[in-house]
Amino acid sequence: MTTKKLRTGGEVDAWCTKCRLDLTHRIIAMVGDVVKKVECKTCMSHHLYRQPKSERENRAAARASARSSSEPRAASSSPRGGAERLTAAQRAERDQTLAWERAIAGKPSGAFKPYRVTLTFGEGELIHHSKFGDGVVAKVIDRGKIEILFKDGPRTMAHGQP
């Protein structure tokens, strides 16, 4: 985290919602000392400020360790037996990852076809994308679009284009 005072027109690290990475952003709107809107210096998209993922993870870990050290051991009397509660989004993400893992489990790296827009794919085919990694064709939407399930979630992509 920077020690410089934040100001409109200055730079700040933030999570880019388009690039899906922690990148340098230009501050375009503030309310008081709080950054509200930023522009990604990589893709030039404008979006609300979101803390870098690394900072969010560090704060979440600090809260969890503070919570576990300050709470008495009464958690074992809970009906879940101390199991972690997951939000709907966390459950959906976990289920998505499990579906992806089941689809590619035990497959050799040679079984994955390189993704190209010009190739035509069928349901269940294994794909290797240069940016998104390994995936499996979940469904054929129409003759020009397919949905591929990657580890970070499904993506609609083109196929069979001349």
C-alpha cells in the first residue's frame, strides 16, 4: 500500500473488473479521502474502485485469525460441528470448480485441443486456451458459439468462424 496521499488524477493499485487483475489505475472520482471511481491504465475501462485482491485476502486472513483467537471454543457446540458457513456466491464458485475438476480429472495433457476460433468443437471436448487454461465444452449454443467451462467459470466463446 502506498503512503502517498491519494488525489484525483493520481494513481492507485486496484482490482480491474475487465482485466480481472490487480493493476495500476488513475483515480477519476473521490468523495473526501475515499477513492470512488478509477480508470485502468492497461485497458482504459472506467469502473468503481475495488481494493486489490491481495489486500482483500490479507485483511480477510487477519480478521479470521483475530476472530479465532478472540472467540471462546464454543463453536464446536454448533449444529454444523464447526463447519465453515459459505455464502451463495462461495458455494457457486466451489461447485463450478468441482464440476471443472471432475470434467478434466485424469485426462492427459495431449487430450486437450488448442482453442482456435476457426475450429469447430462438440460438447465434452477438452480445450486448452492460451489465456484461460484448460477447459471442457459444456454446451454448443449454436453453430458459431460454445460455452466452455474453465476453472474460473464458464465463458461463451466463438467457434467455427472462417
